[in-house]
Amino acid sequence: MHDNLSTAASRGIHPWPGVPRSPLALSILLAALGSAISPLALAAQAEEQATTLGTVTVTATRREASLQEVPVAVSVVDGEQLERDNRNNVSAIVQQVPTLNYRAGASNKDTSLFVRGVGTISTSPGVEPTVATVIDGVVLGRPGQSTLDLLDLERIEVLRGPQGTLFGKNASAGVLNVVSKGISEETRGYVDYSHFGGGNENRLRFGIGGRLTDTLKGSLSTLLGKYDGNVENVANGHDVNGYDRKGVRGKLEFEPNADLKVTLIGDYSDGRDTLPSGVITSTSSAAFANVLRPVSPSDHNRKINSDYKTYVDDINTGLSGQVDWKLGDFTLTSITAWRGWDNTQYQDGDRSAQLPLVASHDKGEVDYNQYSQELRLTSPKGQFNEYVLGLFYMHGKSEETYQRRSVNAGVANNGRADYSVTNDSFAVFGENTFNFTDDLRGILGLRWTHDDLEYDHRRISSSATPVTGIQPSTASKGSVDEDGFGGRVGLQYDFSDDLTGYATYSRGYKGPAYNVFFNMQPRDTQALKPETSDSYEIGLKATALDKRLTANLAVFHTDYDDYQANFFDTVANQVVTRLINAGSVKTQGVELDTSFQATRQLKLSAALAYTKARVDHFNCPAGAAATCDIDGGRLPFTPDWKSYVRADYSIPLDNGLDLELSTDYSWQDEVQFSLDQNQNTIQGAYGIWNASIALADYNDGWRVALLGKNLADKSYAQALATGGNYVYRAVPRDDQRYFGVQLRKDF
């Protein structure tokens, strides 16, 4: 089923006729809309008197401040809303934040996030994340770690553009700052249960917390979740593309006096995801199509025919201690943390059931540990110079083993690679805000980073010559160290109490890299140069209608040099990716976030992003088998246009009950998933419509909700890739219409 927006876009028609595509024209139009505020205000006076929008507090500048005051492009997603919408991890929020996109893979090890068109296009442990994920001040060193389910979530802040002068770990494209809920003074708890169709999904959560002594508070939360999946393996009749997860998170806050606060956090999660290696959508080979039977490849196919059990075992563990010590009017913050990540994946590389004649079966194991230490000194507010100064150190080590069994014409060959990557990163960073007047402020931030990176790789093959999917035995090692500088400079001006604007220039830096993977060859042993970026941004943040309307606009332009990206190539008759300094790319666009408290019961919100992310000049690697003529092509995983609208309406009933109605719609333009601009890896434009109805008694502490997801029953691909003579997709959770019920009780 196709919605009107998708159908129009597929014919090349813009989804909002009359709305200009030019970012500059769009900015002028949005500014002109300000003149229409007065008629809106008059109309609203005829409605029931509305309350104001609640203040959204963020820590994007490492101080708690109103979202409308900080000179940073930030999108904020409320944790309670995510829970009610059955969006349980960072991959699920991309529909709500148009500037954020997600790279899906056959394993969560292969996933990453993109901001403004730029992200990590590599699974090598020798590459640092382009978009950093920070959970309660602790940065995650590998992109795949961020796929864990989130517990006791207060909010997620998506900071757009280079973020290096305020955050411990450098982030060259953006930061996901995940903030958990604080612990209440009184003892409180909750239990909630959800059941969803379309794969028999069940989730149970329990949490309790409160004051334990005069100086100590604590909380504990748990999760049990299971989902059969929405893809069928016809070889054995099993459902796949599901999960089985459990987790626990504990938090202690110790305040012996008014000047000292110590926060200890521990978490553990264990999950098994039955993600298929890919669901075939088309093939140019009649022989392969015959092998797939009774599966029929199509854009909406949700069946596989696989003779190998594909799944991922994933364990995340973490401990952190944060100390906040007031030194007069200053605050000294220390965050010490360890995180462990164990990931084991089994993949059917041939995506078929052809044993004993043909097979490509893989097993990969990751053992990753990271240790980090951050120190920050925050000056008091209200001074001419308000600043945050910081020191950061992280040590990370990945030890991986990858094994492949390749069968061709009944002849079996085996390969095994053992490799490790060690990274040590040191940084000094800080940002100053100079209060020239009550309305005019200057911004100056700097960062120095030193990276030490080394790898060791050994592969053993049962064949002395290349065979399908396996290169001959080899061994190599290498090391590199680099110094990098980043910074931020700008001005912020308050035009009035309700309108502030800013203009900034930021220098982004991403450290050196190695392309370390199973089939690594001598040509892959050279270190990649650091990736740098120059980003220019102008922003406006406005509040109107007696604080019932907010609108935040950002216009940006970023140039990247020595862009680090994977490029498809063919090795031993199998498609692989080669990590290279791909050259220069450019991303520019406009972003708008707005909220409107129309009446006391009705709240409207919307977000729109136009992101033109393009290859400026591509450096073709020597001996590449794939086409290199991609100058002007789209950067992968990022549509040009993306939008989100939402309405929430509450109806007070008798006896203290509330009836709550919610609906949201997300739409995105077509997206290219491959850097080589393959025409077979383009997902057309589509929209997803969700809605819910709930009955609640907040005085008695209960809520019951019915949810409908993807009500227009729109099937789409979360990712598309080629396997030689066929194309396969990653099937999303909401690939078809489904319904669910949520029950919650607070005590």
C-alpha cells in the first residue's frame, strides 16, 4: 500500500507542492511565517486557555540550560514518549529526528549512526565512531555498543555537527547524549508489560528507587524482552529477525554534604538477536532464483531459505563512577568508567540452502574492553567568562576472531583470522563563553587530541591459493600516532527575550584508522589519514504566543577532507568493502524543530530536515573492481528530505480519568545505501503512520494503551546491499502493520 506522499515522490513530485527545495528559500519562507503569528494568536484566544510548553532542559553545553538558550543545534527526544511508542533503543529514534539516520547490518556489530549525512561506514575495529554515543557521561568506543536497550531513560539529546570542545571523546559529526532518570526522594516503583503482534513481541520492565538513608539514594531497573521476528526461514519453518533480551541497571547517589555528590552506575544486558544475513529482494541469476524456491524475491519479501542458523549473542557490561565536587562557585567533575562488550555472530554468507555443494558460513567473535577517565572544571555562571575545561583519556582494546567455511562444488576450505586493535586517546579541551553584554556573547573552544593506534592481524587458510571468500595465509601488524586540533568559534545574540540567534564555525577531527578485517591483504596495511571537517552554522531559536510555540532553525554547510569510508570491491570472487580515504565530501542543509501547545489538551510538534550530502571528489583506490565515477553522488544512508509530525490530545473524563490520543507520521525522500551509487540499492520515498489511544488514572498510578504501528502497511528496506548477482535488504520491525497493548502500574 502506498501513501500519497510516497506515490508523489516516486513520480519525482515534491511531497509539499509550493514549498521551495532551496535551503535559502526555505529559510526566507520560515522567517516570513513570523508575520502570521498574530492571526494565529487571535484564533487561539477563541480556544480554551492553553498552558505553556514545559521548559526542555539539556546538558549540551555541559551545564543544565534551556534548549532555547544554548547556541547548539540540538534535537531532544523524551524518554517516556519513547517507551510509550515502543521505541526501545537508539536505532528506533531515527524516525523522530530527521537529521539522524541509521546503518543496519546483519549484526549489531555492523551498525552505526549518521548525522547530517555523515557516519561510520566500516565494521573495522580500527575506526573510531563518527557519531559518538554518550550514556550518562560515558562514551561508547565502538558503534555497535549503542544498540543495547535503554533503561530508565530521561531523554536523548542529538547534537548536530562537530562536538569536540565540550565532550570527552571527540565526535566529528555529532553526539547522541543519553541521559537517564534521576532518583526520586520518595520510594517509587513501576511495572509495565507490553504485547505486540506481528511477531509475538513481549516486554516486561520493573523499576524501583528512592532514598535509602539521609545521604544515599538508589534505584534498580530490569528488563525482559522477547520477539519471535517477522521473517520466516522456509528451510526449517522458524521465525527470525527477532530477539531475546534481558538486562539490569543499578544506580547509587551518595551526598555526604552539600558540596559533594558521588554517582555509581552499573549495568548488564544479555541479548540474542536472530537477524538474518539479508532477505533477497531481486536476483539476475535464474539458477540462484531456483535455489531460493519456494522463496520469491521481491521488494516486500519477508522469507529466507537458509541452511545455517544466523544469529548474534551480545553482552554489554558497564561500571562508572562520577564525582561532582563544588569548589566554591566552581564544580570539578570526574567520570571514571569501564565498559565490556562481547559479541558473537553467526552468518550465512551465501544466503541460501545449497549444502553439501555450496556454502559460505561465518562465525565472528568480539571481545572489547574500554577504560576512560574524564576531568572537567566548570566555572560559575554570571561571570564575564564562563568556561568548561577538560582532560580525557581512553584506552580501548578489541580482540577478534573470524572463521569462514567455504564450500564450492562440494570442496570445503576453511579460513581463520585472529586480530587485535589497541587505541589510546588523550585530549585537552575547553570552551569559553564571553558575556560582552547582556545580549551579546562570544564563543571560543579548542581541542587537542593525540591518538595512538596499533593492530596485529594473522590469517590461516587451508588453501595456498585464493578460494571463494578466503584469501591465503598472511600476517601483518602496524602502528600510527597522530595529533589533531579542533575548535569552535562564534557569536550569539539575543534579539529579544524570546529570540536568540548564533553563528559558529567548527573544526572537526576524526583520528587515523586501519582497515582490519577477515580478508585483510597487504594493500590494507597502510594507515588511513585522519578525517577533518570545516563546519559553518547559523541558527535561530524562537519562542512565541506566551511560550506556547517554539521554533528552532539551523542552516549548515560542512566540508570533509580525507573522508574515511568503505568502498565495495571484489576479493576472491566475493563482494567485500575496502576502507579508504575516499576524498572530499560536502553536506549542507536546513533543519527545523517546532512545538506548539495549541490548547491545554492539544500539543503539536514537527521536525523537518533538508540534507544535501554529496561526494565532492572521490579518490579511486588502485586496483578497484567497482566503478569510481561517483563525483556528485549521494552519501549513503541519508535522504535529501525527511520530516516528522506529531499530535497529542488529552481529554479529561469523570472520576479522574484521562483519555489520551496520539498520532505521528514520518516521511523521507528516497535514499541511496551504497557509496558506489548502485541503482539497485536505492529505497524509494515512503511514509510511516502510527497512532495510539490510552486510558489513564494518574492519581491511582495506572495506564492502559492500544498502539497501532505502520497503519498504512508500508513495507520498506532499512538497508539494501548487493551480493553479486542478487540484492538483499534488512527488514525493519515495522515492515508491516501491527498492533499492541501496554499496561503500566506505578506504586
